[in-house]
Amino acid sequence: MTEARGPSGDFFPLEQRVGGLAHRDPEAALAAVRQGLMEHVEGPLQDDAAMLLLRCRDG
């Protein structure tokens, strides 16, 4: 995902877009990041994208 480029050649700003990870539902968080990625590239993804969400629970 970090290698995805927008129309002007800029890389996807993953660190700026992780606000969607605040969702309690992991699927909703990943969907928000994926939507942001598709908006950045202005269309469907032309390559594979892997997303992994890890949650640390207080013990």
C-alpha cells in the first residue's frame, strides 16, 4: 500500500490515513483504509495490496 501512487506520482500517505483504525470493528477499519487508498489512486488498484491489522489487548 505504501508504494501506491496517485495520479501526480505521490505515494499513499498511510501514516496520515490510519485514523480509520480507531474503529472498534477491524473490518470497518480495514475498509476505511482501503477506501482511502482507492481514492488516492483515483480508481481500482492495479496491483496486489496486502493489509494486516493487529490489535494489542491489555492483559
